[in-house]
Amino acid sequence: MDIKEYFARISYQGAYDKPDLGTLTAIFQHHIRAVPFENLSIHCGERVELDLEPVYHKIVRKNRGGWCMENNHLLSWALKTLGYDVTLLGSKVYVPEDDTYADEIDHLLLKVVLQGKSYIVDGGFGMSYQLWQPMELIAGKDQPQTPGIFRFLEEEGIWYLEKVKRKQYVPNQSVATAHNVDKEVCRRIYLFTLQPRDIEEFRPRNEHLQTAPGSLFVTKSFCSLQTTDGIRALVGWKLTEMTYNYKDNMDLVEVRVLADEEVEKTLKEKFNITLDKKLVPMNTSRFSLF
């Protein structure tokens, strides 16, 4: 594994000799705009591996993406290689359809300490809830980013991440009926503690999420990528392209449904992904990714 090969994968050409917030932010943004948040392996008959070398091979050499346990595992390696103080944390993701958080830790995120301040770095959430910048670990403070306003709340050692939502302009409402264009003003994203975790602790959940019949990752195939002004996402056959703050503090959401023969071409053109095996698109879950 080579840090310069990783930099080539994410098209990062900046300085990296000094581990500071500016460098961390730049590397992080290059990562989320180059490496998709995706679970396509599950829908191609492949396994999602947790060991670092297979993750590196998949993302860096095969030009693929991954879910949180892959993306943030690779990102933690890159940052540690560059001299950053990185700790793995575990979180429980909020499920809006059930108005509750997951029963067990199902998301991997990173804490980075810089000059005495702690930041949450999460390059593996995807969709419209993906952070675009490291967030300082301060409770109750609005931290505006291009995707919207994020903030942490804290209660008895449990930290909560939430995002203030913008209104959405959806030109093609007929196709977007399943899209989450509701009156929700603020979305809870996940809760976590600052207890350090080891990657081995995520093995049971990594297995469960890719095999359990009711798992969101089994019932939906998805691939999302952050762009310079928004996101694009393919969920099943539905391609959504979102432009942040398109006008009057409103996001533009354009949706179209692809034919089977368009899926492979779209993955290549929109996400720079070429799969080794045949993808079987899936979208049978009621859970919304937006």
C-alpha cells in the first residue's frame, strides 16, 4: 500500500508534509469526490471485506467505492500514514421510518485530534448527509457546510449528529414520488460515544449488513458520489442528481429512472465505476436514503 498511489486515486496533488486542518480538509474533500459510497458488491455476488489490504485493492486499484467500514478504514490508514492522530469510533444510525436509532453499532467514523481540538471526519455516509468538511466536536454549535447546517448535540456522553434540511425543488415530481420531499426541517443522522474502537469490533456487523434479509444494504443497491456542487446517486434504477443551494436556499433535485441497459453505462459515466460482475439492481426497501 502506497500513499502516493492513494493520492493518485483521489486526484490529490497538494502538500501533505504538515498534518494541519487545511490539509486534512483538502484530502477529505478529494476522497469523497473520487470514492463513491456504494454497496454494489453485494448485488454483484461479491463479499464486502473488512481487512485493510483488500479494501485498499478494491478502492485504490480497482477504482471502486465502498460503505463506511471500507471508506473510513482506508481514510484512517491514509491519515495515520501522514501523521494524524486518528481514533476509530462507532455509531448507531437513525432510521427515520421507525423514528429510532439502530440497536447496535452499524457505522464507522473517525475522530482526529489536531492542536488540542477534536474533529469528526466521516467519509463514508454518502447521499445528502455526507459531511464535506471535518466537524469540530463541539455541542450545540451550528457548523454550516455546502450541503447544509450540521451540528452536534451531547447528553451524558452520547453525541448526536443532525442536519438542518433545505427545501427542495423537484421538477419531475411524477418520477420522484418515493423521494423524501417532506416537511422535515431537521434530520437526525446518528449517535455515537467517544469510546475508541478497533476494526475487529465491526466484523459481526459487517457480516450482518451484507447478509440479513431485512438489511438496507441487501434490499437496495446504491452508489452515491459527492460533486463540486452537490451529489449524484443511483439507487436501484433511479438516478438522482442534486445541486445544493440552487436558488433561494433551495436544493435542485433531478430524478430519472434508467432502463436496464443504461445502468452499466451510467455507473461508468457518472461514477467512474466498471464492475467485474453483473449488477442486479435492487430497490425493495421502504427506507429512504435522502
